[in-house]
Amino acid sequence: MKTTNARLVALRGSILAIACVAASASTISAQKLSAAETEKIIALRARTAILALKTKNLARLAPLVHPTKGLRFSPYYHINIEKGGDRVVTRAQARTLFANNRRFVWGEDDVTGEKLRMTFTRYYRRFVYDKDFARAQVNYGDQFYGRGTLINNMAEVYPNAIFVEYHFPGFEEKYGGMDWRSLWFVFEKDGSQWYLVGIAHGEWTS
């Protein structure tokens, strides 16, 4: 009996060790991907997602959404995961966002601190596709182009993710680049596939 128990303990220990190694390997693989490796893995899915947003075809976007975690919409690149913060929608909800005329809280205004309560259509126009990001330069990886006064905590909130940034460095010379815009896609792996878990917007804020 003691021998059997000892074997069970040893077996459990081995299983736990394997699980820890696998989890560690998953984290390392996400963090150590080069820009070229990231592009090879995710470019097609990112292109599908950005065109779906451009054409407002959320039925095309929905299959890319993580099946269990859903999709978080963040109005800024400082991700708010607190209750009442950035809104998370399921894959099914993502399909019908434009058809839903209810006003939801999507986060907080960075300047006033007030809740961003609006329909998705209004949110989309202001905090998702306020510029034609399908024409922007694309950055694969976590060396972000868009930088402002906010702390970018995306890598901390999504430690095992890979990022795709659509970035405009500016539009009018007189602003000296302070009119930049970015839209980030955040992908996390589930099984053998990478799914969209976050869409974050970026601009200069005071």
C-alpha cells in the first residue's frame, strides 16, 4: 500500500512538473517571437480583422474572437480590467454589435474620468475606426510606435499575447506628431490557434 501511494505521489509530481514546463514554454514562445515570426503567424488573421472593421462586417470578425475569453474593447492603450472598466463582449455578441442600439459603458474618458456610455456605433466611430487603419503602417510585436502620456500596460495585462499595431505617425505637420493614432489587435493562443482577445485604441491625451 505504501509503495502504491508513493508511486501515485511521484506520478502526480511528474504531471505537475510537465504542466509547469508547458506553461512556461507557452509564455516564453509568446514573449520571444521576433517581429518576422509574429508576422508569419498572425498577418492573415490580423488582415481579416482590420478589413472586417473597415467594412463593418462583424460576422467576419466574430470567428476570430476568443471562444471563452471574448473580446475586450479598450478606448486607450492603458487597459482597464477593473469592474466597470473596458467592455468585454462574447463571440456571439460581437456579431450583432452594430444592430444593438443600447448604450453600454466602454470604459472611462481619460480627460474627464466620466464613463464612456454610448452605443457601439458611436464607440466604433470614436475609439475603433476613427481613421482608415487598413491603410496604416503595421507593426508586429510589442515594440509599440504609439506613445503618449498614458502608461501602456498591454504587455502586463496580456503577458502571453502577440500584438499587431496599425499606426499613423501623424496627419498635420503643425502638430509635430502629436496627432498620431494607433489601433492594436491583441491575440492569445488557445490550442493550436491564435484568437483575438483585445482591440485597443491609441492617441495623444493630455
